[in-house]
Amino acid sequence: MKRIFILCGFIVAVTAGVTTAEGQRTPEYSVYLGGGVSTLRYQPETGDKRFWNGGGLLGIGFNYLFTSRFGFVTGAEISSYSATVTAGNATCSYATSDPQGVPFVLNSVVSHFREKQQVVLLNVPIMFQYQHGKGLHKFYIAGGGKIGVFSVLSRYSNDGATLQTSGEFDSERQFSDEAMQELGFGDFTAPALSGNFPVQPCVTASVETGMRWRFNKNTRLYTGIYFDFGLTEIRRKKENAPMVRYHSDTRNYTINSAIATADKVTPLAAGIIVRFAFGPNQTRGRAVSSPDIFMKAPTRGSKKPK
């Protein structure tokens, strides 16, 4: 991961100092916001995960043009992701041992469970942009990636659940009702649980496309759609924990966070984006944007160039 940050820093530093025969490039600055589907992509051990969770992003951007069509885009943005998991009569099983050390398989039925997770990341986009068109307005497409540098928020909360537990032992043991209760088998309610989970830097593949509307020399509006697909694990620690953690004392039974039971968790987002851009976006001595049609028309009687 350190190599990724070093490479990104090198690209930004080199691009910021790019010069050509025409002179030093002048960047285009932008403020943007977007919204749509923004969720955490994973499969919990049990229960159903709702895919269509909403979220959005807010950021500032810098666009350095190499030519009139190609440029490099970076900046910083705050992105919000959320997920919801519900379980009604969902089953889960795992091997454990009782207080005497005898191995058995714990079977649990989880009901009336609902959990929400929310992650807010500071992302640094590293993208290349292509634009094409005649006149004031241009089609554009940008592609590359985003680095989730650190999390501003990473939290989960659930409402507890109704549990029904039983055990499968290798030997055909017979248990009285009292013994079943002592082993923690029966029907009871697990308490609500909330907390934070640590998040590590992550990488997201990103693409954005739409139209670039030019109002005057220094003002432009981008309207388009974006798609972000997480490539690396977002959690710092992979627990692969069971949904229900066994304890012989039913008062200590807990429901683990659904996100702790997943093999891999990555961000996923798609939506509409609006970007307000300003700045000449040119080289010293020659603009690289679309031809300037805002120049004053020649007055009557002026001489035509030979």
C-alpha cells in the first residue's frame, strides 16, 4: 500500500510541474457533489443485505490539461457508504466447545435482526480525462482510481435479535431441561449492539462520463454519471466471526456485527455528479480549451487581414 501512495504522489508532483513548448499549464479548479447508490459490497454469513442504499460524495478537484483533449484529474473528496442487513429466521452453525471442553456444533436461528453500517472515507482521485467536441460544449470521460486514505466514520449498530440455540454432540448425550439451560441452549433475546470497526486504506476503480458545458472563458459546468468499484478490502482486521457468539450463560450471548462475518468488504457506488469548474485551463500564451467565440466581432470599416 505504501508503494501506491508513493506512486500517486510522484504522478501528482510531476503533473503539477508539466511544461511544454507553449509554457506552464494552468490548472482548472472545481467543486463537485454527487449522489446515488453508495453501499458496502459483501455477503454476510446469514441474513439478507439490502443493495440499494443511498449515499453521496462532495469534493474539490484539479484538472491539468496535457493537450486540448487529454488531462489529469486529482483532488480530495468525502464519500459516504452505507449498508443494511436484516435476518428473519436465519440459521447459522459453527463448531465450538462447552465449558467442560467437549466439542459440539452450535446451531442458531436468528430472528428480528436488523443492522446498519456507515462508512465515510476521504478519497483522493487519480484519473485521466478525455474530452471531445466542437464549439462551447464537449463530451468527456474520465477513468482511473481513488485511494481511500482514511475513514472519517466507520460505525455499525443493530437492534439485537431473538435467538433459538441448540447443540449437536458427537456422542448421543441426553440432557435435562436444566442442563440445556446451563449449556446455553434455548430461546432468549440478545441485546442491541453498536460500535466502530477499523478501516484501512483501500483502492477503488472509478469511471465518470458526461457533458462539459462552457459558459465563458473561465467558467464550466460538468454534468454526468459516475461508477466506483472497490478493489481491495476496506477493513483493517478480517475477523470472519460467527453471527452468534456462544456462551454458556445466555445473558452473555451477543450478536456480532454482520460486517464481521464477511470474507471481504469493499465500497461500491454509482450515481449522478455535478461539477462546477473555474480557471482559464490554458497554457501561457495559448489556450488549450475550445476556440474562443466570445471575442468581439470586427467593427464596421475595420480592415480585413491580408
